[in-house]
Amino acid sequence: MLSSFHSPTYRTRYAEQLKIDFPRLPLTTNVELFRQLVMRGVDLVALHLLEDDYQGTYWQRHKLPSPLRGEGQGGVTFVTGFNKQTVGAMSKGSAYDETQKRIYLDTALKDKGSYFQFSDAISGEDAKDLWGF
């Protein structure tokens, strides 16, 4: 079973080594499994960067809609920033609006609509937990 560096199993198993050195990456000798993991890594990078057109992703290779776009797929709706190109500074403490389930991408421009909105499919409590994480 593959585990992440953050998982309790990994941290328990390698506790002594983690006290003195960087985390070790367990590798497989199964070439096909390694290739599949690399492809999942590409997807994770794209999702982390919020880039739905990132080359090499599962949805790009299979001509599927990006999980970051479309109804009910990503759980968020992206709204263009005030200047239509970039997003400014964000203060984590004041960025989340609990009543509207919004995260303001530029807290200096809250009144201009620089935010993304959690969908109705996500509860207010879950949205708050996601933002806290």
C-alpha cells in the first residue's frame, strides 16, 4: 500500500529516520505501476496549480472535461479577478467569507468580485474545513 509523507502510517514507520534526515521516497520495481504513479503526479500538479489545461493530465489525454470546470465536477466556480488577469495579495485570516462560502483571492478587492465560490453541493462546514486545511 502506498502512503503519503503526511500519513500517520508513514510517519510512524519512518519516525527514527525522519528525526535525522529528509523523508525517503519508497520506489517500486514494477515499471507499469511507476508509470501510473507518474501520471497521477501530473494530475496532482495540475490540480494544485489550478490549471485545467495542464498538458499530460488524465482529462487532457482522454479528452474529458477538466475537474476544475463544469457543473458538479470541481466543487468551485472561478470568477475572473478585478484586473481580468492576475490575483493580488490574500490575507488568509480575512479571505474566507463563511456566510457566502467564498474565498476572496484578493482581500483588498473584496468589493470588486475577486473570489471563488464553493458550490451548493458542499456544506458550509465542509467549505470551512477545506479552507482551514
